[in-house]
Amino acid sequence: MRGYGIGCFPLRSCLPRLVVTYTTPHSPQRKRGARAPPSGEPPPAAGGSYRIRIRTGTAAPPMPTPKQRPPYSTAGGGGGGRRAAPGSGVLSPVVVLVFLFVVAPSLFFVVRNGGRGHVHVASDPKGRNDDQEAVAMKNLKSILPKEVIDAIAASEQEVGALSLDFFRNHESPSWKTDDLVTDKSMYDKAKDENSVAEHDLPTNKPPKDPDEHQVDTAAKIARRKLREKRREKRAMDLVRKDDEARVKLENAAIERSKAVDSAVLGKYSIWRKENENENSDSTVRLMRDQIIMARVYSALAKSKNMNGLFQELQTRIKESQRTVGEAGADADLHHSAPEKIRAMGQVLSKAREEVYDCRAITQRLRAMLQSADEQVRSLKKQSTFLSQLAAKTIPNSIHCLSMRLTIDYHLLPLEQRKFPRSENLENPSLYHYALFSDNVLAASVVVNSTIMNAKEPEKHVFHLVTDKLNFGAMNMWFLLNPPGKATIHVENVDEFKWLNSSYCPVLRQLESAAMKEYYFKADRPTTLSAGSSNLKYRNPKYLSMLNHLRFYLPEVYPKLDKILFLDDDIVVQKDLTGLWDVDLNGKVNGAVETCGESFHRFDKYLNFSNPHIARNFDPNACGWAYGMNIFDLKEWKKKDITGIYHKWQTMNEDRVLWKLGTLPPGLLTFYKLTHPLDKSWHVLGLGYNPSIDRSEIDGAAVVHYNGNMKPWLELAMTKYRPYWTKYIKYDHPYIRGCNLSE
């Protein structure tokens, strides 16, 4: 009997079929690896031997067989003993080896797959007929033990025939690997390439189950759907993250846009708040956009030495600029604007075809944007400087008015320079007003608006104080335009002999070299480079004693009990006599508070890093407004308010407690001595705040143009100016002669 070695790869090709071949004692010895006799050979003769081997589905040729050896003898003597008969009761060692290495693995595979197998006994690789198989099985029974034959028969009866196709279609999960061929088409291809292996396959394979391929297909479809769901989920996550990033960018842009100061960007600004027709300047914007693109293309044309195109673009740019000019709306454009737009469009189309370069255009536009941004910042600084400068100066028309009035005043005889009803000037039972100004027109508006809205004009007395330069003009104006039945008196601050540097700390400081250097040094840093934050504190009004005279009211009017202080940039809209009836509760100053939740408190005006300030004042104390204040002069004298002012003014000689101005020392002087008035008495902000509610202005007794945009200046806010101009007679000869107009 011949033995075979078992070796195979891949593992699936090792699934066995049991093949039994009979060899007669007299048959010639076959060479190693020779094929079995064809199926047409006669059945084996008696006394022959059987060879058992395992056939697999591999495409490789059959394993070579060892050289045939003579049968082993069962006798205990030498080698010439007689061979064992087929029916001998003693098992050959070869049979035991066959059982261990052939039959046992076959049974193992059967049991591993749940008993679903079929042991096929074939007489030859090419197959034999049923009779031959029956004979072979009969002879096999004489070799194998009865227990083995019974186990094989029982397994066949229980689960059917064992075939390689069954194992290929019902693989164990442990056999499934990615690198092995599982596709049926690949398996068929392997069968076609090796006919030897094909002959070893059984001829009586069971019919294939039609649902097997459908099961595999359904599983693949399920896995494919699962993969698609995972991909969709990942895609949705990426989209969601992109949306979140976009929302963050949009929110950041919105926050940046809130910080943009639109006050200096002008009318042609995307941040403007005016309610205008959206299409009122569409043509203007189109022409400006064309000019920008023409500049870009001209730069590209010049860099490529395309002089003809460059000159053509430059010509169109100049024409469009002349057409647009300073136009802010389509109605301001020249009638030739549509023609210029068409001509520019043709040149731009030509330039796009010849010199268009996306990267170069992007770089050029970015450079233009940065340049425009720097220009905007520079213009903003200039605007701030010019607004501060305009707030310091007097317009030519008002200066003209003052000069003409001064000349005419000095031409008057002395007896005509006196005001009537001078006996009312020291009567404490009347309503007295204090007004300190060097602006004739502004002072006239304050007096006229107060008298026109007073219930009893004859009981009102106005005390005007001005400087030497405007003293004649102020007198002449009110001599020519007396305030009805009211009493008026004009004084010159330079004639107050008691107001000198030995008594007044402010005058002493103004005469110091440090103060002169601060205000008048020629080589000090320019205001634009140094910034505009400190520019307003160099306003010349802080050099005038008219601004500090408010702290000396008892000295100026020693016989009065109460007086109402008014700034020259206010307009009176209601009768103010009710202020004299307000109970100040022992306080000296009656004023409207200006603080809100977090602004206009003491820490905005005072330096709380200084120990003198931090020790004596509350940084959250509420500020109040100068401009309309009712002062109790009796309480003033009792509490020595002027002495308190002198103390703090002396300590601030180096400007370490506060910067120049009158409100900070007023907050210190009247700390805890100010009675809050109802806000309807005094509305502020018409000189800087464009969003004051109109109902507040109309309901206020006094409106205050505090800020740089004074109503007599060209930079005044147009919507607030009528409250002031309605108290001016523009048909007056002096006003008309100095070209003053609404």
C-alpha cells in the first residue's frame, strides 16, 4: 500500500475527498507521480491491495507517490513469509497511519462544519461507475475497522455527501481572509487553467442553492449601505463644522463693524446711517468702480510695456474723474456721464482681454485697499484736528459783526451808552441771570430766547460779562436791540481789580512759564502726531478768566441771594422762573446729573491714581452739567465755596489732578453740595450727539449745544440748528451786512 504526504495552499484547497485505488499483486510498479489507470480498466483481481489517498481542489498536479514497496508480511520470521490475506484479523501499521492521517482529518472537517458533509468514495480521479465503487467499498471494508466504516456511513446518511463546493459556499468564518480568492468567477478561472484538478472534482455534485448568491449579495448590500451612511454622516459633520466656522467669521466681522467710527467716513460709506434712496448714487458708484478697475489695468499695462493701452486707460480715467467730481448723488452728475460710462466700459473690456491676471489684480486691489485704509485714518485725524480748531475760533461773519458794533459803539456819545432800569441790578427779589461770553451773536440768542419764553419779562435781569475786545460790541448790540422790559447790564472782566494773580490761582498759573510753554511753545509736537485727545484742553477759552469767573459769583454780585448761571451755547425754550422755587435742601448748586450706568462719573474727569483724589472722592459719584445752574449765594458764602476752589486749583498747578477745564474743579468744589434737578430742565448733547430723541428736545426748558458742533459754526448738525437760528433776526442790517445767513 502506498502512502502520500499531505500539503496544500491555500487552505480551502485542502478540503479532502477519499479516493480508493486497487493495485494487483502482479501489476507493474508505477513511477512516482504516475496517473491512476483509466476508468475503463477491469475491476481489480482478487488478492490485490487497495491504496487510499486524499484529493483536493488545488490546481497543482497530484503529489508524487513513493516507490512501490512489497507488502508487509504478518509472519514473525524473515522476509520470505507469506503475505497477509485480505481478510486477516491483524491490522497493518499502514492502515493505522491511514486512519490517523487521512480518515481522522476528514472526520474532523465534517464535525467542524456541523456534520454538513459528504464522503465521496471514488475509484479513480476520472471516476468509475457505481459497480466499481461498490466493489471498492466492499474491499475497503476488509481493510478498515468496522467502527470507521460505520462512522462514515452514519455521517453520510445524516448530512449528505461531503463535497468541496459545499465548503467553498459555506465557509467557516475563521477561513475568510481578504487575500484569498472568494469570487466564483476566479474559482471557475482556476478550474479552466488546470484540467488535472478538474478531473479530481466529483461528478455527482449536489445542486447549488439559488439563494446562496442572493444571501452574499444582500450582505454586501447591507455593508455597502452602512459604509454609505458613515460617509454621509462624516460629510454632514464636515458641513456642520464649515457652517460653524462661517458663522464665527460672520460674527467676528459684525463685531469689528460695530467698532468702526462712521463719523468721518463721509456720505459714500457702507456704514452710513442716513435713510436715503438706495439707488440715488448707483451711477456715481459705478463710475468710481470703473475708475478703480481702470487704475488696476493701467498699472498692469504699464508693467507689460503696453503703452497704447496704458495711455487710453489714463485718458478715460481723467474724463471719468472730471465727470464725477464731487458728486454725491446721480442728480449731481454731468449729463455726459452715460457716454463716459460706455466709453470706459469698452476700454475695460479690451484691457481684460489683453492684460487680465487674477493674481496680479488681487495683489493690486489689496495694495489699494491698504492705501485707502491709511488715508482714512489720516483723514480722521485731520477731521478731529480741524473740528477742534473750528471749535476754538470765531467765524469771519461773527468777527465782522463784533468789529462793526465796536466801531459804532465808540462813535456814540457817553450819555447814550447807558442801559435803562439800572436800579434793578441789585434787587434780590427779581430773577437774575449770569452770562459770561465773548460771542455777541450767541449772547443775543440766550437773552432773546429767555425773554421770549418768560411769563413776566420785566422781572428778569441779565448780567453780562465779556472781555475788553468785545465790550463795545456787546453794549452796542443790546443798546440797539433791548430785551423788551427786561433789565440788562454789560461789564468788562478786565475792570475787576480784585481779580488778580495774588488772589486767583488760575491767573497765577496762566502767568507761569510752564503754562506759557504748554500753550505757546513753538517746537511742541504737532497736534496730529501727538493725537487729538489732549488738543481740546489747549483751547484758548481755558486761558480766559471768563471761563473761571463762575467760581467768583458772590464776589461779582455781593448783594444777590440766588442767581441762574447760563452758558452762551444754550437756548431757552420755557419760562425758567420755577428754578428759583426749587428747594436745594441746604445745597449750593442745583444742576442736572449727566451720569448713566457707567459714564460721566467722577472717574472720567479726575485722576484717581493721585492719593489726594482717591482719598477724598468716590470714583462712582455722579457728574453733573455746567450750562444751566441755580446757585444759592448765601450758602455759597457760608461754606466758602471759593476757598475750596482755590485749594484744589492750587494743588493742580502741574495738572496732575485733572486736565484743564472748569467742570473737573467744579465737581471737586461742589462735591456733596449739588442738588439734582429734573432732567427736563436741561437737555445736553446737541453739539456732539446726533441721536437725541426729538421729544426730549421739545420738552426741555433749556437745550445745550455742548461739544464742538456749535450752532454758529458750519460744522453744526443741521437737524439741531433751527432751535438756535429761530431767535436770530437775519434781516437786521448788521447781520445782513456781515453775510450771516441761516
